[in-house]
Amino acid sequence: MKRAKIENIVASVNLAEELDLNTVATILDDVEYEPEQFPGLIYRIKKPKTALLLFRSGKANCTGGKSIEDVKASINIVLDALEKGGIPVNKNPEIVIQNIVAVYDLESEINLNAVAIGLGFEQIEYEPEQFPGLVYRLKKPKVVALLFGSGKVVLTGAKRSEDLDLAVKKLRDELSASGLLH
């Protein structure tokens, strides 16, 4: 079985006890800092292509990574730059994955009306007049799958890549058992 393709990982980290964002803005290149618009500083990294939101509290959010390695590399780039700029930072801070978004192709068109009936309405939201996809909330792993008639699936809410694999397996198994996937 092929794996879901990760499109975005959102992670949080505590870079320092506190950050003077005016100073940080002078140390880092490619930053957006307009405190009257947004209380954080936006730092864009070209490779890996990610963005970090840095806050005065020392906390930061990293978004755009396509792998855990991208997230770690981005955070290390920021930590190194801050340290070189004379800002005290936390050594080896804990990185907490908040959300992983991935895509998967069932490689078969699916009838969303039949899926809604076949999987039961307890975990399903399907209102085709409002949104063309079917929302399926898996309980274990706690992942939300957006299914489209084309067979494409967007998975969100995962905290680990293993959760994506489990969600895809469960989804395929349930659709196959209901005769909805050929």
C-alpha cells in the first residue's frame, strides 16, 4: 500500500525564555515584523521552504515542512542565527508536532452518497451543496479525512506520520468491507 504524501507539518517549539523581536528582526534576513498588524515576527526560510512565527514569549511555530527533518532543520537554522546574534536560546528544545496534513489517492472514483450511508452518519459530515467533499472523523487514530468523488483524500489532524498510515489503512479497509472501493 502506498503512503500518504505529507504536504505540511505544523510544529511548536520554545526557542528561548524571551525574545526581543525588534532585535531579532535586525539579526534575521527575510523577516516580516509589523507589531501593529501581528504580534509575532514571520521568518521565511528558502531551504527547506518553511516559515516560522516567532513571539516575544520565546515560543515559535514552524509551518510548511514536508517532513520532520525539514521542521528540525528550520528550527536549527533559527536557533543558530539567534545564537550567533548574541541571543540566548534553549539548547535542544522539544519540538511538538501540532498537525500533519497529507494527501492520498485511493486510485478509484468513489460514490460519496454511498460512502456516507455505508460508513454511518456518526462520524460523517456530508453536505454536497455546501462542500464537495465528505468529512470523515476517525476516532483512532484521531485524524480527519476529507474524501472527494475523484478518490483523492486529504488527511489532517495527525500528530505522527504513523497515524497517517493507520488512517489510510483503516479508511481503505472500511471502504472495501462496505463494497465502496474496487
